[in-house]
Amino acid sequence: MNHDNKNELLALYFQEGHSHRIKKSSEHVKQCDECQQYLHEIENIDQKFSLLSEETLPSQLNEQILKAILQKKQPHVQRRFIFNPRRIVQFIFSFIGLVVLFVLIKQTIIASIFPHIKDCWMIESIGELGLSAFILWILGFIVCIIITPVLILEYQNPLNETKYSWKYLYSK
Amino acid sequence: MIEYTDKKLMKLIRDGDAQAFETIYHRYNFKIYNYILRYTGNCEIAQDLLQETFTRVWTAAHTFRLKEGHFKAWLYKIALNLTRSEMSKKRYAFHYQDITDATMTHRNLRSKAIDQPDTKFENLEIKKALYQEINKLKPHHREVIIMKLFQQLKFREIAQITDTPEGTIKARFHHAVAQLKKHKTLFGDD
């Protein structure tokens, strides 16, 4: 039995994971003696450990601990605004998103804003929607050129060691 | 405040709210105490580390990430690090018997048959043997067994607490099971 199979058995025994995965394991176990044996071993160990009941703390001790802890002063942490380039990037992308929405909805208005555009060869060949997409692509390209240095700065910023930062992801 | 979520309480604790701290203490003290107790096997050490764990919660509340943080994992991580650090001093190994000797008298057993004198004696023996077996496990394996079988944490949560991939945690569990089942009289078929 390899580790993958064993992990499936753990998922089955502890009921962790997707239901279809558990159901599949359950069907397999019915036919496999080796898996049944392993499940039985886990169950046996689990049952034996359940004999060890949990300890309670005396209420007096709880009071003492709480009193001792609350006597300690919390460190005064000055909350300051940390400049985070990611916020700018988020703002830019939100703005682009809004522009895309606006353009896609209002793309038929382009012709009314620029009446002469109807005669443009581009409209004839790719249509108004195509033109909107082309303009957006150009805009996106320009924005990418602008934000690249910002992203590099963000990567180098030691304050950005958060779960979602590029630095965190690359370090993993 | 009992109905408040952990994150809401942590937000209040960051602002120095003692009542919120008491609520969170009473919510987790039992679990954390038993977790440390199983790990160290020593009541006094477990009480000290419990106090130290919650002192960290109080004094380092500002380091908890309210947005993406998971309080339970954060708390267990503090307890785990403190316990590991304490155990690395290697001066408590011989105390492991404390838990069986000192607490047998007032412990409630889950089995109803315990009232019978013979069964009681038998269970005491089993419990002693179980603690010895836990003590024999490697620290990483012991952690997983305690968190999984005693604390009923999910593998995903254990992985988060120990900063280890979930697959590794499961592999450790299998190793621990393999180690435990070597004791055939204890874990063999009844």
C-alpha cells in the first residue's frame, strides 16, 4: 500500500476531504483486505487513546493566571500608515476594470463621440468592438510599462512579506 | 462576549480589552493546557507554559494579522513553539510519569466500566503504557498524534500550525501509527 492510498484511508477514517473522494475510498475498502486491516489499526489506536480523558484546570489557577497576565502592560504600538505600492496597483487595475466595463457597455457611443470615425478603415475592418479592444490593449500595454517598476519596488520592499505578496510567493 | 468570533475578540484585545482576553482565555485554556500536558507529560510545566502562551497572546496581540490570520492556528503555534523550546532543554523527560501518577486519582474516565475495581486497575495500567508509548515517539510524530487524536484538529490545521505541508503531516501520522502498532499487547486486537 503506498502513501497516496494510505492518505485516502485517513480521509475516510477522519471524514476529511470531499465527499466523493470519501465515497470512493469507502467502496475500495470494502474490497481490499489490506486497507481494512490498516483502518482497523488506526481505529484501534484511536480507541485506546480515547481512554485518556482530558484534564481540567482548577478555577483558582485560572484566576491566578489571568490576574498575572492582565497585570502586564501591552506594548504601545504606534499604528502608522505603511506605503504599499500594491495598493496603487490594485487601484490601477480597478480603474482599468471600470474603463473596460464602461467601454464594453458604451462602445457603440464611440461613433457618436467621433462621427468621422465611421469612415475610418479600422472600423470597416474590425468593427467598433474590435477598435475598443485594440484601444484597451494599447492602454493596457502602457499601464504595464508604468507599473512594472512599481511591482519591482514592491518585491524589494521588506514590509511586504505577506501571504499574498510576490516576495512571499517567490520565497516559497 | 461569548458569542463573539475569535477575530473580533482579538481586535478588542489589541485595544487592551481585558474582558475580551478573559473570554478568549476561557475558550481555549482547556485545549491548550491538555495539548501541552500531553506533549510534556508534566502538570507543572503545562501550567507554566499555558500562562506563557496566553501572556504572548496578550502582549503580542498586535502581531496577529486580523485580515488573513487564523487565531486558533496562531495560538497553537505559540504553544507549540514554547513547548518545543522547553522540551529541547531535555530536562523533563524523566517527569513524564507525573501525568499518570499525579492525576489518576481525580480523572474521569470515559469508560463506564471503570467503576469496577479490576477494570480500574487494568485501565490505569493501559494509561500508563499509553503515556510511555507517546513518550517513545519522535517529537514530530508525537506532535501529530497529540494534535490529531487528542485535539481532534484537521490535518490542514496541523499543517498550518506546524508550517509543514499537509502530505508531510499525514506521512508523520503513518510513521507514528507504524511505531505505535509495534506494541502488540497494547494496540493489538482485543
